[in-house]
Amino acid sequence: MKANSSARVRFAPSPTGFLHVGGARTALFNWLLARHCGGTFILRIEDTDRERSSKEMTAAILDGLEWLGLDSDEGPYHQAEGTDRHRADALALLERGSAYRCFCSPAELDARRAAAGEGYRYDRGCAAIASVESDRRAADGEPHTLRFRVPAGVTAWDDVVHGPIEFANADIEDFIVLRTDGSPIYNMAVVSDDAHMRITHVVRGADHISNTPKQILLYGALGLALPVFAHVPLILGLDGKRLSKRHGATAVSEYRNEGILPDAMVNFLALLGWYPGEEREILSRAEMIERFTLEGINRKAAVFDPVKLSWMNGQYLNGLSAESLLEAVTPILIERGWIDAVEIQGRRDTLLRMVDLLKTRARTIAEIADQAEPYVRARPAYDPAAIARHWKDPAETKRRLAAMRSLFAGASTWDASELEPAVRGLAAQEGVGAGRIIHPLRVAVTGLSDSPGIFDVLGLLGRDRTIERIDSAIERLDEMERGAHAG
Ligand code: GLU
């Protein structure tokens, strides 16, 4: 498809909500197509619904796209700014006889709709009004809408994703293109804009399939060339129902806040409906751009599996440099009040080693932050479950910790090559496995029952902090003993 460098595609979100997973995936497919064939990716904010649209949501959508790295070549255009052109196109339809004025009042239409019940379609009462009379009534100021005169026949297109799709025109009512107040209806605005922007490929959610025949009719009536249509499949939750709040986060920003990396999110979204031609799932942006074609999009609904997203994020996390990881995790650590920016600067080398150690055990930046707690806070927070599990006998634990404390205080270097034999020697002396010494020690210095290898942990903490923490642990064990006696 390299030759198709004139491809012009658009992402056209309505700013009535955040950038959701489905919208982000549509944006991504358009972006990938444009980048694949050297075409143009256009951003158009469909803000004609003044009441439901907001500046905040527009900003949030742009922010989400920026975070994902989906840069546009044109725009953002605002659909509401094109109202005059939309109206002119609708009036051109009237001129060509493809539209007519409808003078039926909303109350009349409501009554007819109520009487007809299910399956109501406009009865075309005004379609027969002679144009002289129609012009006169309009000139007299009689309120009216403009309706499209749906011709007989069928409307069909060859959807790149779904194959041939056909609608009987008899099932399409003479839909309104211009409201009584002169504002264009959605489908009118979309066709007018897509034509004006010379869009060659309309790539959008399958939920728009029902709009497409109306839009195709408008193109035809205005004598405009049709774009290629590709309707990307719906996204379902693991339960097979359409993805919604019930399944957890749906706004892209929520994933950002959870510590998902933009590259992982993009890779994950790309595979929601697109098959890259091989089973390998981790693909760089360059590889995705290289391989992307609309033909590679599956018509089957895609399933959003959050566990797969975490796994993928873990893969990307592992590939990041310690510097980038620290940069990503820093704001979270500061926000949680565990450390301040000055201290982070002062302990940078240790913290870089820390994130490198923690990343293999984490799937998100937030998980790295969770695990970082014992190393960045002045004092660890003891996990009661860890205490219950590994400090079962306070007196014995205290004695062993005290023995370790003196070994550590006397060590000539603070290095695993010296610390490890010392700890193992103590275990041998006590006649227990090394785990029986290491687990209680881990709780003492991290407060947790899980951590990277204990000697890496000791290395990160340094001698002074380790000893300080053993002292606090011993105090804590004292309290436990006193509590036990008092109880
Ligand atoms: N504004 C529409 C939406 O947000 C998209 C219209 C289109 O892509 O044609 O669903």
C-alpha cells in the first residue's frame, strides 16, 4: 500500500466523554494506516452537539492522543466551525431536488409516531408539495426542516473489514438533514466534512454501520466520490458483553494513572482486532506501521483482556532503562508522601538500582511504586500478615535479629559476598535452614514477606539503615512480647 501516499484519514471523536479504549483504538488504526502509506492523519472534533460537548472533554481527548503518541498531521478541526458549509451542502440537495422542505410540526410527527408504534417511518407527506408552494411557505416564514429524498433501490458498499454490506432503501426513512433552526444533522455534517477534507478512507467503529447507507446516499446526491469504508469490530469484555464500565477502566487516562505505559497500551490496542500476520505479540511502533493494513483487521469482535494488558505492560517495563523507570515512578512516590524531590536527587544511584531490581517483579509503574515503599520511606510499614507468618516466636526472632545485627555491624564490607556467608553461618549455628533466618530478617528490614533477594535488599538499604531497622524491629518484638505477657 506504499503507493497510496495520498490516503487521507481522520479520527473524529465527539467531545462528550473521555478518550475511551474503543475511540483510542479507532484513532490508532487510522494513524497506523496513515503512517504505513505515508498519508495524512487528520483530527476532527465533532462538537456540533453543543449541549453534550465540552472544552474539557476536547482537552482530555487531545491529551489522551498525545499520551499515546498519535500525532496528527492536520487539525484539530472543529466540526461546529463548518456549520455554514454543512448548511450550504444541505441547501444544494434542496436545489437538486434530492431534499425537500418538511413543514410537519414536531407535535404532529410525535402523534403519528405514537399512532404507528414500532417501525414508524416518516410518511413523506411533504415530499409531494410542489416546489412553488414550498418556496412560498418558506418565504412566509413557516418553520420547516429539510429532509433527504431517499430514492428507491438498495445502498451497498464493499466494506474492507466486513465485505459487501447492503441496505434496502425502503428501510431508510426520508431523514432530516437540516433542523428547523437551520442546524445540520449529524450525517450531513460528517459527509460534508469528509468530502471537504478529501477523506479517502473512513475507518471507524462498527457501531456506525447503520449511518453509512445514509451517508452514501448523501455522497451520491451531491455528486461526490465515495471514500473506502472500514468498520472496525466492537470491543467486548471477557464475558462477551460490549466493553463498558462494568468491566473496569474504559478511559485511556485511567490506564495511564494505573501505570500502563503508552507503548504497551498502543501495542495492546493494535491487537484488538488487527492481526499482524504472525503470532508474536510484542511489536514496536515501527513494526506495526510496517505491517499495518486494513485488510488485516478481523471482522470478529475483539476481546479486551486486562490480564494480557498487564502482561504486555510488564514486558515493556522490563525493557525500560532505570532512568526512565525512575522518572516515571518519581511522581507517584512524591505524591504518596514517601520521599521528596531533594531526597530523590540525593539518593539517585540507589534508587536507580532499586527500580532495576523491582521491575522484573512488577507489571505496572504503580506496582513498582508499591514495592518501592520500604526503600524510599524512612521507616517501613509492617504488614501484619508478614509478622504473623514470620515472627511467630518473638523471643527467638529477637535473639536471631540481634545476632545478625552484630554480624552486620562488624562486617568489613557491605557486600553480598561477605553478608551471605555470615547469614548462612548463623543459620547453621542455629541448626535451621537459611530461610528461617532470612524471612524474619526480610520482615524486619522491609516490613513485607515479599521482596527481591535479601542481599540485594540489604545492598539497597545500606548498613546504617539496615541496622536502624533491625533495632526498630527488635523494639517492636519487645512490645509484642510485653503485649503477649500482659494479655
Ligand atoms: N463522532 C463519531 C463518534 O465519536 C465518529 C464519526 C465518524 O467517525 O464518522 O463516534
